[in-house]
Amino acid sequence: MTQLAAATAAPDQIEYMDKAAGTAVGMDYKQRFLAALDVGANQEVVDIGCGPGTDLGRVADAVGAGGRVIGVDYDPRMLDEARRRYADRPNVELRAGDIHELPVADGSVDRARADRMLQHVLDPAKAIAEVRRVLRPGGLFGMAEPDWDTLAVADEDLETSRRFADFVAGRVRNATIGRELVRLCGQAGLRVRSVDPIAVMFRDFDTADQMLGFRRNAARAVQAGQLAETKAEAWVDRLASGPVVAGFTFYLVIAEA
């Protein structure tokens, strides 16, 4: 399978995050996220799993000079890039840490946000309880997470589309985290203020291939014995020639301490 054989490598994470944020879907939900979290002047906000600082700038703009944004990430490479990008922003502070044990004092922040990172954590319940610890009374926690179990790709070969979707979901530690957020927030003592399901839809092959990894995940599924090589090759070729209809449900949840 020559066209897919070289497609198994994972994309660079910083490049992937920046591209995802720059898509129409990414820009739309991030604007909705910031508005729903009601970030305002002089607030203290923690961005958990801030990565290379993809969202730190817009949050820093919202809190203004009198506020502070604390970016937390466990990856030194991500923090180094974020520090480079925001070296001239005195209201942005970067800290090394993990959501299961945040480097933030009890009851010290007005807002917390976690964008597409709870899907990867070891213990989502513990992570959300830890966020509850650092929020001030009345503080808000915003979560934006996909439900990979809802991934669907339109193609005449329904079986291959389903097998592809199952394979992608199976590679995510907490594939159904989006639908679980309300329950987990309740367990942590947070009151859910809003639940906004967002239909994420891709109609452009190149964008969908970047975000969903048609080529790389099809090739990996073949290597894992979950897709037939000839069917996977034909499936990707049809998608590349269009039309493309592929998407999943994304949950935007706001909870109050």
C-alpha cells in the first residue's frame, strides 16, 4: 500500500495544535468557549494543558493588564514555545505541572479552562476534582472535549468507515469523555451551568486529513489488522477525490464551583 505506507507518522504536536486552532471549526468553537467562560478584566485564569500557548493570547487580552493567565503544561517543549511566544506579556505566567496535581493554590483562580486535554488524562474524575480545588467560590471551569465514539465518515463502504472510526476512538484514552463531563462535574461538587453539543463537520479533504488523519490512521489500522489493505486504499482514494462528509460531536461544558 505505497500511498499510505509512509503516512503513519504522527504530526508535530505544536504544528497540529496551531493548524487545528486556525481551521474554521477551531476558530468558531474557541470564540464560543471564551464567551461561555465569561472571562473578564482583572480575573485570574488558569489554562490547563496550555500547550505552546495557542489560546493564552486571547485569554490574556480578555483579563487585561490587571488580570493574570497561568498556563500549565507538563511538556517542557510546549512550555518553552509558550514562553517564547509570550515573553513580552507580563500578565502571562507559565508553570510546569499536571492536572492531577496543579501547581496552583486552593481557591485562587476565577476561571479554569481545559481544551481537548481531558480525553488524554489518566484519571478524569481526579483531574476535575483537582480543578474544583483551585477555583474560588463561584468560579467557572470550562471544558471542551470531543466524543470520538460519535465519529462518522460518509463513504459507500460503510464497513470500512465504521472500522476506521472504531480504530480512531480506540486510540484515545478517554474516547467518550465529552458525554461524561456532566456526570464527572457533579461527582466533583461542581454545578453544571451549560452543556453545548457542537457538531464538528469537515467537508474539505485536506483539512479532514490533517485533523482526523485519514491517511495515517488508515495505514495504522491496516498494520494493526483492523482494516483490509485494498479496501483502505480505495476508501482513502474516494475521500480524496470528494465529496467529503466527516464529523463528530464536541461538548462544551461550563461548571461552577
